[in-house]
Amino acid sequence: MFGWNGTILRVNLSKSKVAAMRYEADLAKNFLGGRGFAVRILWDELKPKIDPLSPENKLIFAAGPLTGFALPSSGKLVLAAKSPLTGGYGDGNVGTHAAVQMRKAGYDAVIVEGKADKPIVLLVQDKIAEFLDAKHLWGLSSFETEKKLRELYGPIAGILCIGQGGENLVKFANVVCQEGRAGGRPGIGAVMGSKNLKAVVFIGSGELSAAYPKEMKEIGAEGYREVLTKPNYAFWKRQGTMMTIEWSQENGVLPAYNYRECVFEKAEAVGGFAMEKLKVLNRGCPQCNMTCGNVIKGSDRKASELDYENVAMLGPNIGLGDLRQVAALNRAADEFGLDTISLGNVIGFAMEASERGLIQEQVSWGRFKETKALVEAIAYRRGLGNMLAEGVRSAADKIGGASNRWAMHVKGLEISGYNCHAAPAMALAYSTSSIGAHHKDAWVISWEVKTGRESYSEEKVDKVIEFQRIRGGVFESLGVCRLPWIELGFELEWYTKFMHAATGMERNWNDLNLIADRVFNLTRVFWVREYGKNWSKEMDVPPTRWFEEPPTKGALKGVKLDRTKYDAILQHYYKKRGWDERGIPTKTTLKKLGLGEVAKQLEKRVEISE
Ligand code: PTT
Ligand code: SF4
């Protein structure tokens, strides 16, 4: 095989054993890598209904066939497991040296199973793996941990670690690297913590082997040059994803005050231009010439890397309009290893609950000091923090008072930074995403704003599916960043050329979309297998707030989603996907995708249609 190494490393922490396994070429052909590998492995190897924080869960690091080659933005890694936050399939994507080093060490994926009997660091250096004592690192922040490991292993080592959030099993703890890149929203950091795995270090000295090395070199270099010619390049370098704050405000999709409002009175103060004035550094993922990480100094004087989601959720959504203070909260989230989206979401929920008198604690909109203390309380699971550490779905169940109507999640994953009172396609995208409410699979909002927000047309359903294929299926499985395509218009044809040079395979976008559908359907049946008889179409419905409580300000004042029309597009969506009216893939659909065996297994847990 070219492009792929053909080897997966299996690490058993309970037995302190490792084994390098060659895998069948069919896995690569049918699932590509990244998310495709992760969901296939989790489906095959996890017993249904296991406790996600038990040794029975498995943690997967998976790269794709393009990861690590010298081509644009190819330093991405999928981190996956059964999610402790949602109980379903969970993954995240992070740009990291670990992606490149893991591939150069000879592995396309690593499966971590069992649980170490004390805190450890897993060191994988080419063919050798070691379990190192991490007693001195347990209790340290992600930044301190990485610093200590970097002193030992140098600047190029690929290091992934957890902070105190992951150690304390906060259900939305994520995995951090390179002082400001983080991934694994649905609690992948907590899964790492449950295994006593403080960090993983990858060091690889091998070369990736391409089917056509000369073509790879030429086309990779050409790709990098092409990125530089794109008209949006200069502005992208200036603002990166932060430009979206102004856009969201202008178009009434910014989450403000726990998604009650679609505009924020201090949006300008936390927007892309405000950020530019404070910027001290541009950082980015390995292999990338678009470096979009914007670093400013927070009110705590510490460096903090800002992205749209971080700022939208820790700023407007909690009523905070001071960018340096937002940056300080973001930095704290990175140090503790807490997902900023879920964090801003649970804090906004607590502020609203406090305002409504549903909790005793006083937490008020826009109060920096109180909020900073609450972030710490969440990381260490103290008081109110302990309840919020379980995620917003669980917190709403606990406090009652109809708060589940404004607990902003789908399937237990907190909604990311787009308010959908007037965006039915984006609401559908959130509701049918493979991990819960994340924009990763189908960010249709920008298209929807341009093409008309009121309609609930079939065209919108088609767009959601098209994006779920390209973004959630192909990019997540190839192991590259999707932003060159989305933000600069770097054409999709480049990726079929890269695939050819790397693997020798001729694949057009129809072929890739078929793989994407296979991957997407497998993530769906993973969820259905876990929820069994509790699964229903209500799992694919966004929060009641969007249907019943319109914003009170701005151009979208009074606008809300229509439940009857939403149900109709959801049924169109199911039909186009080849799923039944409950949102479960039919046997015919699964067979068409080469998942006949999967259908048979699923049938043991839930009735499925022909
Ligand atoms: C992603 C989610 C996002 S999506 C953001 S900002 W974004 C938040 N970033 C966090 C952070 O930072 N610190 C923290 N403690 N928690 C955070 N949670 C949030 O996590 C990220 C970029 C971005 S910035 C985006 S959109 C794109 N995402 C990609 C993706 O998913 N796949 C892919 N093939 N390419 C992508 N390119 C872009 O990567 P999750 P990163 Mg992230 C500080 O993790 O779980 O996927 O959730 O990885 O290296 O930081 O790059 O406006
Ligand atoms: Fe990373 Fe940004 Fe480059 Fe994507 S564009 S690889 S997120 S630095």
C-alpha cells in the first residue's frame, strides 16, 4: 500500500503491552482513515452500552492517507471514543505535530485500550513504545505538562495531553497541544483521564511513502503556491476565523445570552478588528501556510489563541464584551483542557438559571471574576461546577423547571456558535451531525444566509447532505484541514490529485462521497446501537428555544423556527439518506454501502426496516 502505512498500533494500558498490527487494504479503501477508521474500529471493538469512562472504552488517534505529506494543511488528527458526554459516537479534530510524527513513526492509527494503574505518559518512538511514570505531571495544566515533556523530547515531538479537566473527568474535557490547539469536544479528554493517560508523545523518523513521489512533491508545492494566490489569503492571515464575529452579528446568528438573542451590543469590541489591534502572534498547525491562530494577551497577561467559537461562546453567549477578559477565560479553558464551546454553553445556562432563580448560586451575565472562578470550579468539580461538569443536558435534568427548553444541545453535545432562530438548514445540520450539535459536518449557515433563510426547501436538505459528505466524511477521513477549501476556495479537485499521488488510486468525488456516506451511516448506527429502544426522531430535533422563544432585539426580532416545517424537512432528509421515519438506516441502504454485516448486528438491538 502507498499513502497509508498499513499499520495500526494497539496499546493495552492494563497490561502495559503494545502490538503493531497490519490491517487489511479493504479498511483503507472503504474507510480512508481518520473518522472512517475511528468509527469502524469503535463499531467492531466496543461492546454496546459500555460505560465510556470505564477501561472498556477505547481511545483512537487516527490520521488519514494525506496526513503528513508535504501538501497544504495536512497536519490533522482525529481523536475519537464513545463519548461520556453524549453516550454516542464522539470525535474531534486537532492540528498537531502528533499527527505528522505518528505517521512518520509508521502508524496510521493508535488504539488505546484498558486503564493504567497509575498516571502515565505513553511514548511512541518509531517502533518502540514505553509507559512512563507521570506522577509528577498529574495535577498540572496542559501547558505545564507540555512544557515539561518538550524539554525532554524537543520542539518537533508530537505531544497531546490533558489538563485538570480531563483528570477530573469533566464530561466535555478535551485534548490540548501546542499551547492553544485543542480537540475532542465530546469528552475525549475525560476518556484519556479515565485511563490515567496524562499525555502521549509521538516521535517518528521515517518517511511516508507515496505511490508517485515526484508527482507528490510537485503537486504539493504547487498546492502551497496556489493557496498564496487566493484573493482572501491576506485577510485570512489577518483575522482567521475571528472575522466571523462581525459576520454573525450582521446576520443575526451570533449566540448571545444563552442563545436568547442573535445580536450582542458589544460585538464590535470582541470582533476580528478589535482582535487585530491586540494581536501579538500568528500561530498554526503543522504543514500549513495559512496559520490562522491569532494570539493576544489576555487580562491575565497570558497568551491566548482566539478562534471564532472560543470568542462567541465565552463572550457574547455569556454577556462578556471585553476581548482581553474573553482571552483570559479562553486561556484558562486551554490550561484546564475544557472545550470552550461547551464551557460557554454551560456557563450561559447557569447564568440564565441564576437569573430565573432556579439555582441558589449568583452567577451574572458578563461578570469576569465570577466566571473565571466558575471555570475553575468546573475543572475541579466544586459546587455548582460539579453539576455543570456533567454538561448542559444533565444540568437541565437536575434543576428541572422546564430548563430543558433552553438547555442548548442536541443529543447531549452543546451547540456551537451559531444561533438558528432563523436558519432551518443550519438547525438541521446541527441536529443530524454525527457527534451531536457541532458545525463541523455541515456549516451551511453562510450559504443559507445568502440564499434565503425563511424557506424549508428540499434544496436545503440537499445542501446539508452535500456538506456532510465533503466536510464530515471526506475531510475528516483524509486527515487534512478543510479551511483552505472553505475560506479561500482552494478547489476540491486538488484533493483527488493529492490522493492519486499519495495512494496511486484514481478516486473522483463521487467515489469519495460514497465513502463519506459509508462513514456517516456507520456513525449513525453506532448511536442507534447505543440508544436502542430509546432512539427516536426526537434525537434529531434542536432545542425548544429556537421554536418558541424568538429574539427580542435586532433585525430578527420575533422570528423563530416552525416545528411543523422542521419536521417535514427532517423527514425529507431521512428519505434522501435512505433512513426510515425514525432516522434509522434501512437494511437496503446499509447493504448498498457494503454494511450488510452491520445491519445484521444492529437488528439484534433494534428493529430495522427493509
Ligand atoms: C472544534 C472546536 C472549535 S471549531 C473551536 S474554534 W473553530 C474551539 N477551539 C477550542 C480551543 O481553541 N481551546 C479549547 N480549550 N477548546 C476549544 N474548543 C472548540 O473546538 C481548529 C480549526 C478550527 S477553529 C476549525 S473551525 C476547523 N475545524 C476542523 C475540523 O473539525 N476538521 C478538519 N478536517 N479541519 C478543521 N479545520 C479547522 O481547525 P474539535 P485546532 Mg479543534 C484553542 O477540536 O473537537 O473538532 O472541535 O483543532 O487544531 O485547534 O484547529 O472556529
Ligand atoms: Fe490549522 Fe488554520 Fe492551517 Fe487549518 S488553516 S491547518 S486550522 S492553521
